[in-house]
Amino acid sequence: MQVLSGVLCPFCGCCCDDIEVVIKDNTIIDVRNACALGASKFMGYSVHRNTKPLIRKNGELVETTLDEAIRRCAEILAEASYPLLYGWSNTSCEATKVGLELAEEVGGVIDNTTTVCHGPAILAIQDVGIPSCTLGQIRHRADLVIYWGCNPWCAHPRHLERYTSLSEGRFQRAAWKRYLSRLILESARKRRYRAAGRVIKGGAAALPAEEEKRWMLPPPEERKLVVVDVQRTRTADLADIFIRVEPGGDYDVLQALRALIRDEELDVDSVAGVPVEKLEELADIMVNCRFGILFFGLGLTMSVGKSRNVEAAIKLTRDLNMYTKFLIMPMRGHFNVTGANIVSTWQTGYPYAVDFSHGYPRYNPGETSAIDILSRGDADAALVVASDPVSSFPRRAVEHLVKIPFAVIDPCLTPTALMADVVIPSAFVGIEAEGTAYRMDHVPLPLKKVVEPPEGILSDEEILRRILREVRRIKGKSQARKN
Amino acid sequence: MVSMEFILITGRTIEQGKFKEHAKTTEKYKGNVAICEMHADDMYRLGVKDGDNVKVTTELGSVVVKVRKSKRIRTPGMVFIPFGPWVNSILPSETEGSGMPHLKGFKVKIEPTSEPVPDIKDLLLKTYGVKK
Ligand code: SF4
């Protein structure tokens, strides 16, 4: 039995690097420190995995050799005139780098999952810039933490514990006890509420929603947690202040806050369902903190307004810096989506949706982004790496994707793989292969190899290298024929 | 049969996250993703119970999922479906030039149904046809 410590969890953008993995005979038998999501990945990664290269023949996926699968994949890409290379956020920076080389070689478009999560945030950042910092700074200094349109309790479970309210910083105490007692009070209240609901006609629904009235502010010297969302999430249950915004109302609320911190009067009673007094109080807390941080999630980037919402949030942060120190950070989802952006920017100048069809990199999200290319029906082949667009893309885009020839490189048989023409199994990066990942605050961290992959399974990077070599060979041949 | 209009929100849940990294073909994934969380009042009005099947319709098509009484949604008129292939098969793909489709907060029609919730393979087959 062997215990490996300091392992990085390859799941979400928190990139927790304090995981301990217990290994026996090349199998993971236990993980420590990880949250439910991370643990389920470490413990269950091998259960439903795919270890066989597959190729579509007469409408059926049949087993084949790795060389054959790589050759077919290279053929698909080399023959296409406008292939799409999509995925990248669940693999290492090294693999993304080879992917970019491949995209240039085949004159295609390379896009990562940013396009369907924080793409609008990047557009906003390119417009107005971003005042940000590392998560370590936040842990030690932030006395006001705001989560806007995100739910770390479910999507980044250890974010609170490692970097914000529940972490013990050098200058800021953890707020564990306060939250614990609040949770106990809250669950007692819910029990009473349910009991009352049983005796009242119409059930609990007939009772007034009293918990919204609750305002429990901690003493001024303690860290505060504010959650703004359209529904009361599990994170909101912990918050000192929870503000419910009507769906699609984030932009209005952000602009109202900007007006309030400039001491302007609002001549309405409520903004997007939030009473103005509540906003005034929040504006006060923001101006009076010493170090504030606003984390935002898909609630801003996926709702009406998209990049404009994020822009308003960044401008709010900028305005607040006239009074105090205030920073802002997107809550990135996949563990290496930030890395995909960084490698892409460093190689081509652009973070996602890079089009090489003219021979040089071009970037125009809305035109060169994956969903648009697929919905317009432009792509004539695709390569999907460590991603599952059939599950995560809207229908029209998928309808086109399944019509064109495409290959998938993934450790699992995902719905996308089930619809593919070529499936190449790969090693789980961060478990069976090494690499580099970027945490959501742009800190690069090493991904470790903790167990050996099954026989014959290569890493994404190696598979991509082989495809690239094969593509070059095919292209060289056709070039020679032309000459 | 009654059919009502709702505002649909999509998002992550911890259960969805736990199972998405394994295979998406498992019953557990389906049980945690092919669901529609709804306010108790709305369920009453629609005449459905916890675990009944409902058909969610947008202009692109419809999908059958199971109703779950929400402990989170406080305002009637709003429903939540976790990210996954079921809800994605009825989402619009217009990005309005931003590269990003509109995935939170749009109108859907919901009605009770006796049709079963499709398995992922059937869902793919029904929505996208057989790959040749
Ligand atoms: S919070 Fe994210 S990175 Fe950390 S253990 Fe959980 S899933 Fe892994």
C-alpha cells in the first residue's frame, strides 16, 4: 500500500492540490481530502471506462486497432476543408498545445468549452479589463465574499473551505461556527415550518415565505458572505445575506448598485424584484469592506445580457475601487479550462474560437465559435477531445455534428462517442497521465500520474501527436502527387 | 390535459456532477439529470405528484422527464432542470453573435404525460437519428 500526497484533483476549477490517494496494486483504494465530486472521480474513474479503439462500419461501432483508429481520424481531418477541433478543458495544457498545432496544420477551427460557459466573461474582460488576484490573497485577506449567479456548494464544493469564507486566513478568521449554528437554526425552523404545513389547509405552500426576512449580519470585523442568485441554492443557505434576483434581472441590479455606491437616488421601489433598501444595505457593506471579492458564475454569462452582465459586474468592481479594494473573478468550471484559454492565447493570441482556415489565426466569437459553426452547418468534420458536446450542446448544433464525420478522444464512452465515427480511448489526465493545469486564478499546477493506465492506452497528448504525424504524412503524400 | 408555461433555469447539481464523470449511460445519471424540479404549488396546479412524468416543450421540440418537488425554488412559475442531454435536446442554439447560446431563463410549456422518460440511447436515437 502506498499513500501519495499533494495530488491535484482533476475535476473542477478549484484544482485542490492537497488530495491524498491510497494505492494498492496499481488501483486507487481510497482518497482523502477530496469533496464528493473529486472523490467520485478518483474512486469511480475506472468503472465505466472504455479501453478499445472503435470505428464505425456499416452504421455500427466495431473494435479496431489503435493505429487504424488514428489513421482514420487523421484521414477525416486531412480531407476536411473546415474541421472543428473541440473540447480541451478536461485535458492537460500539453495536449492543448499539440491540438493547436494540429488545428493549424488542417486549417480548422479550434474551440474549447469556454464557448459555452465563460465565453461572454472573456468578451467582457477583453472590453473592460479585470481587476483580479490569486485565491491565496482572498483566503488571507478578503472580508467580504460575494457569489453572484454561481453555486459553489454544488459546482466547486471546496471553494468556500479552501479559499473563502470557511478557510482560516492569516488576517481573516474562518466563519465555520457561525454557519454551523445558522444551519442548525435553519433546519429547526424548516422542521417547524413543515409541521405547521401539515395542519394548515393548502400545506406549507400556504404559509408566508418568512425566511426571506432573515437578515443576520455578523460583527463588523468578521468575514461576510453574500449570495446573489435567482433561486435559493445550498450556498445561499450559508450566506449572511441572500439576494434573490428575478431571472434575467442581473444587469439591472448591478447597474442599480453602481448608482447607489455613487450616492445617487433610485426613484423606484425595487429593481428586478429586489427592494431598494436591500440594495442600499448591500452597497453600504461593499463600500465599507476592506478587501472585497466578487465571484461570478454562469448565472451572469448564460442569462439575457451575457457579456454585458459581466461587463456591468467588472465596472461595479472598478467603481468600488474608488473607495476600497475590490476584486472580481469568474468561477471556472472544468479543471483546466483556464489552461486551455492560456495555452491558446499564448500560441495564437486568442483564448478560444480560433479559426485557422485562412492560414493565420482569426478570432470572432459568434462566427468562429463551435455552436455557431455547427448550427450554421459549416464544419465538415470534427475532432472532440475530452468533452461531450452531444450532451452539452443545444439541439441544432448536435444535429449537424452527428451528420458529419467526427472522431472522439476520451477515456469514457460518452454519448458523443456513441455517435462518433472513430473513438480513441485515452488515459485519464491527472490520474493516469501527467500534465499541467491552470487553476481558476491562473496559477499553473502539476497534474500527477498516480496509477498506470491500462495496457495500450496513451495520453491525449501522445494520441494527438500521432494524429498530427499521420496528418502530415497524408498531406505530404497528396502534395507530392500534385507536384 | 393542463399545460402551463414556466421559466426554465438550467444549472449544475452535485449529483449531476458526481455521475457525469462516470458513464452517462447509467440509470443513476438518468435519475439525477432527467428531472424537472418544480414548486409544490405548481405541481398541485398541474396535477402531478413527485416522480410523475411531464413533457417539457419549447419551439424546438419536447422531452419527457420526471417531476421532483423542489426544496429550493421559492417562486411558483420557475422550474429547474440540471445540465444534461435531456434538457439540451430542447434548447435553442441562437447565440446572437456571442458564441454562447441562451441557456438560463427562457419560456417552456409543461404538461403531465404518461410517456416514459427515454434512456440516453433512445433519446439520442429519437432526437438525432441513426448514425450511418
Ligand atoms: S472542489 Fe473541485 S478540485 Fe477540489 S476536490 Fe472538489 S472537485 Fe476536486
